[in-house]
Amino acid sequence: MDVVLAKMSWKLIPCLRSELRLDIVLKCGQSFRWKSFNDQPDQWIGVLGSRVWLLSQDQDHLKYKTFPKAEEDSGALDAFLADYFQLKVKLQPLYKVWAKEDPVFEKISSKFSGVRMLRQHPVENLFSFICSSNNNIQRISSMVENLCIHFGTEIWKHEGVSYHTFPSVEQLAKNPMNVEKKLRGLGFGYRAAYIAKSAKQIAENGGEEYLLKLRTLPYQEARDELLKLTGIGPKVADCVLLMSLDQTAAIPVDTHMFQIAANKYLPHLKGYKSVTDKAYKEIGDHFRSLYGDYAGWAHSVLFSADLKHLRDIESDTDTRVESKSKESKSSGSPMLKKRKKRA
DNA sequence: AGTAAACCTTCTAG
DNA sequence: ACTAGAAGGTTTA
């Protein structure tokens, strides 16, 4: 059926599975557009820039194909993908430190290895997370899809399925009244106005370039800029800072992280009904002092391990040695150096 | 400054 | 079948 696609050969990028787990990273709520391809559990299809990407991996490589056929030299494509996955950042040394500092992290670290931050485009990241407020992943994903279908540009058609770019700021800012109305009709609810207004605000400030420039600002300054936008509060701002603006220590505190913090780290927070500004800051500060400069990355591991649909994900097949005891240590003293093996 | 209610829609536990 | 609650919060009062 997919003769053409199947025949195309994979491009390979050296990358250990312990440094990247596509099945987790692509499905842990950082981005919302990656879907498993043709029911294959280890192949993922999505759009990056103005190209459709098919991704997979083996023990030592990240593998990809792109569509439509590119004349572009594969060196540039390699670099593009390596940047998206931030492969320059080595996870294993970080995991080692985080596990040493935190027994809770240590406990989940072997099963949830290879969880890293994507370096997303701020436009997609920002508008996707405006959709995320008071919402669930399934619906967020379908809203993002609708954003692309109705405002993006079609770039490829395959077996009756169209693939679109994520809309540009201009495409979302063209006619705010119409955009809002259209989004309402698509079931965006009150987020329709947030998107239309933010798009307009960003466009007036210089559009995509303005957002990209936030990467050069210190955390607090970039955050203050984001908070000026409609529909972006502290949590979404930190998501954008962490996921597309290079702020590795940003910690988005959502209802999930609040629960995790209250249950496992800061028991006194159990009294709070909701995440107050004070609690928000306290939780972020706690994890930053615990994990250091890449605290946001560590937070993402905790978050992923807590997601319902990922909680029972299969452990890295590389860890075949398995220690069949699911819960035998009681003292919590981390002196057992179980051979999780590693190269 | 800090707290509470309203906000769109969809899915689910009861 | 029907309803209250929650879902990766933000805005307004």
C-alpha cells in the first residue's frame, strides 16, 4: 500500500535510545501534532516547518524521512532535526545528578529514560498552549489540528489525508473578528478570543521575529513580555519559556505538578484548594533548587511519568535485565547499585 | 496583594 | 439516560 513510502530509505542520525524516547517525548503533551503512523507503534508522523516528517528510531539512531521529496541536502535536515530534539544536550549526565538529588526521580528514571525537551517553534508552541487552559490533551490536540486545517497552508497530500503547516502569526491575525468567529464555530470556546487577540498583539509587535527574539532575553524579561498577551498567564508563559524559548529552568506548575508537589515534596501545600501565586512560586523554586539549571527538563520527566496514558509504557527494551521486584526496598536508602546497565 | 467566580466544550465517573 | 466534575488556566470582579 505504502509502497512509495516503504521503499524510501531512512536517514539516520546517531542517537542512543537512552538519550531519546520518541514514544514518550512525542506524546507527553509538549507538542500536539505527532501521531503514530499507519498504526505502527514505533513510527510517528507530523509537521515541522513546511515539511512532513516521518520519525522512528532503533537502539542507536534517530531515523527520519521527509515529504514532499526534498532537494535540500540532508545535512541541513539532520541539523534541523537535531535542533528540534536538542541532541546537543546530553541527558544521561543530567539524569545522574537528578537521581542523586532526588529519590523520587531515581525511582522513575530508568523506566522514563530519554525524556527531553523539544525545542519548538514559539508560534506553534504559544498558540497550542493558549488552547490548553482548563482543557484536556485529547481536545487540545483536535483544536490544534483544526487550527492547522483552517488557517495553515497545505503542504502534502497522501492517501487522501492533507497535511498543513501550523498557521503563521499573519494567518491568525489577518482579520481578528473573523478569526474569533470561525474559531468559536470550531468549538474553541472562550479560547477563540484569546487566540485572535494574541495573534493581533504579536503581529503588531513584529510577528514571529518578535517571539524568536524573546530567546535572547533573560527569563524574567521574556516572561513579562508573554504575560502581556491575552490568554497567557503564568503557567502557559512558563510552558512557552521552557519549550520554545530556551529557558531550561522554567517550571510550569499546572494542576498535575501541584498534586505531585503536594503529595511528594511539599506536604504543607495540601491545604491549598488551588495554585495560588505564592504556591506557584514556591513549587518552582523548590524544584529549581533541587535540580538546578535544567530543572524544567527534570520536571518534564516527573510530569511524563504521571500521565495516565504513559504511566504503563514499556520500559526501555535495553533494560532487559529487569529486577522483577517491583517494590522491595523499604528503607529508601539508595545504596543498591542495581545494574541498570549502560554503555 | 490575595481570593472567588465565570468561562466554552467534551468526556467520564457515578 | 442523566448530571456533576474535571480537564496541562486566565480573566475579571
